[in-house]
Amino acid sequence: MKTRLIISSLVVFSSFSVKAQEVTDTIKSQELNEVVVQAQMQRTSSTKSTYTPTGKQKNAAQNAVDLLRQMAIPQIRINPIDETVTDNVGGNVAIYINFLEASKEEMEGLRTADVRRVEYLEFPTDPRFRGAERVINIIVQEYAYGGYTKITANENFLVGLSSRVNIFSKFTYKKMTYDLFAGANNWNNHHIGNTTEGIYRLTDNDGKEYSVTRKETLESSHYKQNQYPVTFRATYNSDKIQIRNLLAFTNLGVPTNEYSGKLEYSPNSAQGYSFDRKNPNRSNSVAYSGTYFFALPKGFSIDFSPSFNYTHGNDYTDYAASSQPTIYRHAKEDAYNYRLNLYIRKSLGQKHSIMLGGNGGDNINRLEYTGDNGYRDRFHNAFAAGMVGYNFQTQKISVNLDAGFAWENSDINGKTNSDTYPFTHINVRYVPNQRNSFSAYFQYATNSPGISEKSSDLLRDNELMYITGNPLLENCRHTTVNLAYTWMPSNAFGMSAYGRYFGMYDRQLLVYTPYQDGKALLRSYINDGDYLNGEIGLAANWKLLNGKLQLYANPSQSFYKSTGIFNDNCNSFRVTAQASYYLDSFYFQAYYESPKKSMFTSSPRINKGRNFHSVTVGWANANWNLRVMAANFFNKGWDGATNTTASPYYNEQQTIIGTSSHPRINFTATYTFGYGKKVQRGNEVGEQSGAASAILK
């Protein structure tokens, strides 16, 4: 019934929109003799790599991230499950549209037919990128007046209810553009949770150590989530000024979040133990963000961007185990965060530029626990930073470097901790011609723990485990070194070879220690040991049959090592492969990603996931895009991944149960109709995130 209603809505919109068509420029045309010119669809320079999507790729893509997937850009990687975009070694890639930052949800409303080119930039100097290290900048055609409306419906089958429906509308008049986004995201499934076997090393009344194996086997679960985001944005755009203000509201409710099953202890021959855990929650969030960019005389430009988020949340935990007291608590929270960014750039001739930047803000949490535990918490984590940057650029060489200092101060119920530290980034890019580029990158920076890791509250997780944070947990330093070579010999082939080293020193580490004279364990955080990670790989994209067939492959080898209390290492090989074929209005795609093993940065845990594979068939025209995907049809069961923990007082084997690796069929439909006249560029708006929570989990 729900699917029929969605499809009916799409048909209704299509029926009345035929009268609202786009107006093209009325310029006289004259027929000329045929001239065959092969356009350069991909090229690289000292500042960026530029890719022009083909008409087939734009026609097949349903949103901005999907267009990046269709293009298979060799310098980036897209997660097939959560659709996050990273570089090949997992580094953050900021997504911009026409030099204005956009979230993943914002890009869902993008009209891909309006995309003109996609730029991949490393360490860009434009102040509108706010010091981002890697950027995808999507150049999109705007409207002189008018705009478009786009409806998206996404449904998953065989995994319970998994539905996303949203509508986006853009309207432009002269220099003003208004965007409105509204969505409904609903989930309801009975296959989620964990089966966990833990070995606890405890102490008896005589002081003797002994081990208890506690196994929690999931037998039944039920999870329901409803999310309703609404966002409005207004943008003023002229030759030298860009001003944007955004307001957003999101209602998020998890009315049902229940897990139950069998509970076993060893050595203990008693049978019939069980557990039941409930964790419903709800929250309301409001968000504001602004962008104020001015191109000033004498080579100056300035970008100022304030943001504010507020979330009010209620979280309920109810845990019952056989022959044990019930654990109940209610957490009520008000979370705020604000941030101010300011970047000023000055061009010095054709080859040099300098940048001054600064940012500051605060994360504030007011949290109250009732039930078995009564706490009133006041947390805040303030920060400020200043930096100076320099850029030297010629046609073949680009050198970017910046350095600065940052200050942080955390206050956890009166326990304060401050840190002042330097940071620096150096990026060198050499481009002998438009087909080859070499880049090297170095970073020295700091990792800061979140507020929940610093919480002073002590909560009971189960009959043998308590959890808390560490208000005196310190920041840790890290270094990153990236090397990459990109080769684009023709429009048909592109390749990127890369390597990375990442080291985190005296990192924040999750530890388990004796509690209550050894009768239980306490999970907390300390600074201990180093986390080291390296990766080498190769990503290549090959187009055949005049672009109708596109092949992509990305093999990589990762290396992990941990020192200190958690002394371990692991290596992992992964390969990602994708094949796309375009036939008139139809498109076909096959995707495979092998299982991968990885080590967590801040816990004694190794994760091993399952493979992901899919086959997609779609059809699209100027307004409609209809797609069916069958995923994981060779997988069995609901197991998604395993986590293995080894530490002096606690070992754990955990199976994560969910829908990510289970067979499923996905149906996605988009309908877009435009109106007005296009002459410029633009982007879309969407769901925004709230403030970070400090509730212990």
C-alpha cells in the first residue's frame, strides 16, 4: 500500500508539470558543416583534477553521490552502504557545489543534468573551502529565473521496512535563490543487535582470580525509527558576493528499540537465564548555518561562516537479566554547539598568495540522569585556533603550507583540562603535463576525545560491567603522510596509485579494569600506546565501446599495528570492482567489494566485515529515473560483521547482526520537472545534523 501511494504521488506530479517547462535562450542557429572534435573529458593541473561527466553518466545518476559513483573518479572512494565519500585511503573529502559546502543529504536533490564538471582539489587556497584538505567541487548550472522540483522515493525489500521519501524544490529570481527540502525516513525491522561472548577475569572473596564467560545470544529484536527533516535556505549570489543562510529542523524518534535472548554463564551449569534490553529515544534538533563571502579590491577575499546547532533529547534504558536487579535509567539532555570560521586571502601577483584563518566555538551539554543513577551534568568543550598559510603556484608546481596553534578547554562538572598545541600541513603537487600529476602531503595535528569519553558519570551496563569516562583524558598527536600519482593518458583511461602512513601517539584507548574489589569490571578510557596504519593501492577507470562500457577496479593492502596495553597487529587486502554499461535510456551496473579486516583506533578491537555485491538495472529520461538493485544475493543470514577484543581483564567475541549484508532488493524512483531559464549555477539543500550527544552508551 505504501509503495503504491508513493508511485501514485509521482504520477500526479508528472501529470500537472507538463505545462511548467524550462525556457531556452532564443538565439538564432545556423546549420554548419560537420566538424568532429574530441573534447578533453579529464585533465589535471597544479591546482586540481577536472572531470566532465558524460551525458550517459548524468542521465543514469539519481543524485550527486550517485553521479560520482557513475564517474568512478580514481582519486576517491564511495562506501556502498552509507554513501560516504573519502579519498582512497579513507581521508575526509569535503563536498561543495559551486564553492558552497553541502552535506550528503543536501545533494540528494541535485538535478544531475545541470552538472557541468566535477573538480577534485587537494589543499585548495580559495577561502570558501575553509581550509579543507581535499574537496570535490561540483560545478552546476543555475537559473536566471525559475528552477525545478524533484521527488525521490527509495524502498528496500526483504529487510523489513526501509523507506526514504523526500521532495526538494529550488526557485531563483535574479540574484536570489530559495531552496526547500522535506523528507520522511522510516525503518522497521526485526533483525538488528549483537550476540556477544565475553570472558571476565574477576576476583573472589579470598582474593583469587578466576574467569567467567558470559554469553548473550540474541533471539529476538525489534527496531523502529522515524525521521522527519525540513530545511529552508536562501542564497544571494553576485559576481563578488555570496551570502547564504540556512534554517533546519529535524524530528527523530526511536519508539521501539528492543533486544532479548538467552543468557549463559560458564562455569555454571544452571540453565534458563535470559535478558531483555530496551532503549527507546527521541530528539528534536534545530540548526542554523551561514556563509558570507566577499571578493574585495586589490586581490583580497574573505569568507565568514557561523553555525549553531541545538538538540533536545530523551533516552531510556531498561535492562533485565534473570536473577539480577533491573537496570533502569532515563537521560534528558540539552546539547548545543556553535562555531565561527573566518578566512582571509590575499593574492600577491600571479604565483603567490597568503591566507589568514581562525575559528572558535564551544560544545555544551546539560545532561540529567534519573532512575538507578542520579546525575546532573554540565559539560563544555571550547576551542579556538589561528593559522597562516602560503601558496606558491605555477603551471606545473603548486606548494601549499600552513601552520598555526589551537587551544582547547574542557570542563566536566568542574574538572577542567586545557591543551595548546601546534599544527601544520604541507602539500606539494607537480604536474609535468595535463596527463600526469604527483602529489605529496604531510600533516601534524591533534585528535580530541568527545564529551562522552570524558564523562565523569558511572553507569551500570550489565551485571558484570560498569562504564564511565575520564574527565582528565588528554588529546593525542598524530602524523599523516600521503603520496599519490595520477595518470590520465586519454579520455578512456585514468589511474591513481597511492600510499599512506598514519600514526597516532599516546592515543585515547578503551580499557577494562577491576571494579568493586574485582567482583566486576569498569570500562573507561586512558592514554596509552600508539596506533599505526599504512595502506598502498591502485585505482583505475577504463572506458570502452565509446564510453558505453566502463570498468573500475581498486585493489589495496592495509597494515595495522597497536602498541602499549593492546599490543597487536593485522593486515588486510581488499578489492573493489565496478562495471557499468549504458544502452540508450537503460543502464546496468555490477559492484563487488571484498571483506576487509580493520583495527579500531581507540579500542582493543579488530573488526572483520562481510563482502558487499550488487547488480543494478535502471531506466532514465529527462524527468524520470527508475532503478532496481539486487544486493548480497549470494550472502546468507543476518550477520554483518564480527568484532574481536583482547585485553588483560576482558576478551570479547561479538557478532553484529543487521541488514547491511543480508540479501535485499532496492527500488528507487526520482521525478524532476523544471521551469524557468538556466544561465548560471546552483546547488541543493537538505537534512542537517544536530548537536553531538554526551549520553554514555
